[in-house]
Amino acid sequence: MLNPGFITRKALAEWQDAPVFLPQFQFHEKHRTIIHTTSPENILPLIAQFDVQQDAVIRRLMSLRKIPQKFIPNQQAHATSDFGLHSFTLLKRSATELCYGLRGQFWRADFGLEDVPDARAFQAPIAPGSAKLLLRYQVSELTNDQHELSTETFIYCPDRATQLKMAAYWLAIRAGSGWIRKRMLKAVKSNLEALG
């Protein structure tokens, strides 16, 4: 069954493990993979260092996202020219979890990104018309040499009009976004399992 990733108030009230940095959200997506490794401490550093440009499929998907930039003035076009994890604010780094935050108007051609210098700025109330996005990576041990790596996206909109804009954008990009997340997980899994 297709899960569109829209979260109701009822589902949120029953949610297990909601992120501390974004406990309220209306959109959610999760992907996971099992990694066979004796060096689980290397999993999250590989995520943190992942360059989206190293994967041909991700490069192509990101170039499709940039098409609307051709219709806006050049001074704004740089906003998504090299968009990647470095565009996010690191909110948390531990042995088992990485959290990144982003604030803006993601449906705009230039993402309408806000300056978010730290976790405190990310958690500050957001004005109507903009949204918050939290990207969380977690590693959990299944057995001594088996670990689950998961990636989750959470998005919060403060008002109905913003939520409707985000919903339209979510429906348009979710398949591609999910494909990017899966490619990242696959790359990290392959790199680690090749090392043993």
C-alpha cells in the first residue's frame, strides 16, 4: 500500500520516537537498510561526508530540480546550484544519530532558505509562509555484525496555506527525494560491506 507521508494529528499524537528538534510535523518519510559490518562507527561519518554529486542518478534528479531556476533572475539561481547536506544546519551528532535542519520555502525555485546558524535558531518559532525540515539518520544494532541505518524526513508547516503549498510540492518531489535517500543508503552500505 502506498504511504503518501501525510501525518494526521491523531497519528502524531500516537507517534513513537518523534524528534526532539521537531516534535510537531505534518509530513514524514522513512527509508532503511541493513548493513553487515564490524565497524558500525563508520556508518554515520560516511553519511556526513556523502557528496550527492558522486552518484549519477542523484546528479540527474538534482538537475531536474534546478530546471525552475532558469526562469528566475541569475542572482537567485545559485541557491540550489550545489545543494547538499552542507546546505543544512547540523543539529546533533552522536555515535548513533545525525540530525540536520533546514528552514525555508522549499517549493520555491530557490528554496527560499533562511539563515540557520545553529540548533537554537532552527527551533525558534517559524513565521507563516515558511516551513521547517528535519533530516534524521539513525544507526541501531541488530546483531554484532548487522546494523540498521535509517533516514527520516520530517516537515512542519505553521499554517494551513503553507501546508497546502508544501503538500503540492511534496507530491511532486517525494518519489525523487525517496530515490535519493535510497541511493545514499545503498552507497554507504556498499562502501562499508566492501571494507568488511
